[in-house]
Amino acid sequence: MNRSRRHLLKLMGMGAASLTLFDLEVFAGMRHNPQIALQLYTVRKLFETDFDGTMRKVADAGFVGIETYPLPESVSLDHAGKVFRDVGLKVIGMHTELPVGKQRDVALRMADAYRCDMVIYPGWPQGEKYKNLDATKQTAELYNKTAAFLKSRGLRFGLHNHWWEFEKTDGIYPFYYLLEHLDRKIVFEIDTYWAKTGGLDPAKVVRDFSRRAPLLHIKDGPAIKGEQSYAQVPAGEGSMDFPAIVKAGGNNIQWMIVEFDEYDKDIFDGIRKSYTFLTQRGFAKGKS
């Protein structure tokens, strides 16, 4: 199993037809391939009426993981967790309100039910948390305190962006300020579409955030602020340059997470098209 570097270089000089099955597996293992997940906000309208069936369809589409979204009142945390496990979907992140005050207990109960250690604050709505430099400093302090609490309970903390985190306010870009001033254990989940909508190059953002951004949200469309931003399409059919984004992220990307905020056609058709685009081009790895 401990093949030398010289042997691998020799194999690389051979024709592909001469490689053994073992050697092909060696090379496959050398290539970094993030896994593919779905943010359940995408199918929120469907699981209001058929939660279990919707989750089976997500699993059958080939997704390895999911990010959770608040459940319908009719579905308990324990039931949801069991369904996720039964259909083979790993919960890679839990989108919640900021876990402060009473919301702390909610986050802890979710972690137990979903067997997940990543709590992600989606940052919605915009509010005034980044309205100026002082507000951004206070927000950073709050995030650091939140991360410390979660760490004390064995959990990690992540932040997701919309467009306003990448718009300059009071001379700073809020997410870049956070990158410099937050505990380095805090994870950034870069929504590449919203980063572009905010006016920045998402590939540069992903490169700048480097290892701090192992989770990427993948959606496509015009990436123009206003109602047009919600005219979203399957990955590869809009304005996003995903090859550049993948190249910029390199080995730092652990999960590529498909999401639609809105889609005016059959949502599962859109989901499958995004899945196919990402997996067939080798940008992400699914079940099939």
C-alpha cells in the first residue's frame, strides 16, 4: 500500500490503459472531491405537506448531505433526525437563529436530534448589525461569545452570508472584517451567488477566505440586486463561473451545497440539473 512517489510518477507516464484497477484507485484517492449537499430551504414548500417523501426524493437524487431549515410544526426534531438517518442523509449543518438566550437550548436540542455539531447562523434579515464600524465590532464580539458557548458544549459555529456582508459599509466589507477579528475556529459558509450579487468576485472571495470557508453555497442566476436576484436557475445555466470558484477553493472545499431561494419551474428538476452539473464535471461527489 505504501507505494513510492517514484512509482506513482512512473505510472503517470504510462498510458491509461496500462494502469491496474488498484493504481486507478490510488489516483482517485489523490484527487480532492468535495461532497454534495442540499440546503432544505430549497424544498421548504414541499416538506410542509410531505416531509418524509421529500427527504426520500432528496436522497434518491444522489445527495450525500443536507443542511437543515426550520421544520413544519407537524414534524418533531426526533422524527426528522430519524428520517434523515433512515434515508441516508448526513446533516452537515443546522441553520438556526443566532444561538443566544432561549435559542441556545433550541440549538442544543437540534444537535442531539440531528447528530450534528455545526450550528450555522444564516444572517437573515439584514438588520443593523453591520450598519457602521461600531456595529460591526459589536457584532463580532457577540459572534465570538456565541462560538465560545457552543465550543463549551462540543459544537462549532458558522456564518452564512447574503449580499450585504460583501457591500462596503463605513469603509469595510463586513465579512472581511469578521475574517480578521473572529476566533479562527469560526467557519464561514460562503454563498457564492450572494457574494457576486453584492458586487465582488466570488472566486476571489473563496480564495481570500481559504481554509476558513470549507462550505460553499451553490446557486445560479443573474446575480443582480433586487427582485431579479431571485430569478434563479440550475447551476451552470446562469452568470456564475463555477470552474473559477472551484479552482479558487481547491482542497479547502469540503461541501458544495446546492440551494434555490426561488425557482419558477419544477424544483426537483432544478435540483437534479444542479446535481448533474456539479458531479459530472467533477466539482463535487454524490452517491451516484
